[in-house]
Amino acid sequence: MTLKTAGIWLLTLPMLQACAHAPRMPASVPIATAALKDASGAAIGEVKIMREGDQARLIVEAAGLSSGLHGLHFHEFGRCDGPSFASAGGHLNPAGRQHGMLNAAGPHVGDLPNLLAEPNGKATMNTQLAIAPSALVAALFDADGTAVVIHAGPDDYKTDPSGNSGGRIACGVLVAAS
């Protein structure tokens, strides 16, 4: 070994040791997916829910939306009959809480952050959910399933029961990952 390669090895060794002792990120395991469709039935995106250790993560990719904020919620029935998507029912709320993260009597399971659509109509979200994966699975996959709905306007995070987020413009039925 030359002096040069020995020097490189000595500089590299602490980095390798640090990597060996770095905490490992929990593996992502799929919980559910939903294909998003607009009122005409056209595919506009996808929703994924992942388990990462003792956390649940929501990933949304959508296109064809009007620019700006859109309410996003889990709805109580796994149905998306267009064009109004009324078949999805109200927000998923198994504990009977009020709507909204800014509501002292809320939030409920269906409350999700607003989805921001860029001027080109594309929207992405990658956020941790404030519910344990086991509790989320129990709520999502009851006898009548669950839908994910995108609304025309932003959720105000406080007005019960819906956050004043306007009409339903896209919907997807959550399907358990196999």
C-alpha cells in the first residue's frame, strides 16, 4: 500500500464507520392505493398510503386540477360514482369528532392537509399522517371501504362538517395493498 492509498483509506474509514452506526430508516410498506378519477371518469392521478415503522405516510400525485389549494379528505364509503361523487358519503369520522385541525373538537380521521396544484394543474403531496398505521387500516377498511376525495376549493380546517372546501372534483376508492 502506498502512502497515498493509505491516506485515502484513513480519510474514508471514519465515514464508513459512521454509516455502519447510522440509524436505519424504516422500510416503506404499502398499505393502500387509489386511482383518482375526475367527474368525467378520466384518470388524473394516484394516492398511496405507506407504513414506515410506526408511522403512516400519504403520497398524492394528481394532474388536471385548477391552480391553487384543494381540500383533500378520506370519505366514509368506498364509492366514487360521478359526476358528483356523493356516493363517497361524508368525511371518514369513526370517532365522531368535529371537522378540522384548527377545531378544538377535531380533527377526525378524514381530515387531511390541503393539496396545492401548480399553475400547470399538477399537484403532489408527501406527508406523514397523525394516526398509527394499525388504527388507520381499521378505519379505512371497514365493511364499506373508504374513498379519497379532492374538492374544488381549500379546506379552512375548522368549519364542521366539511371545511367549506366546495364541490367534489376527483375521487378514488382505496384498495388494500396485497
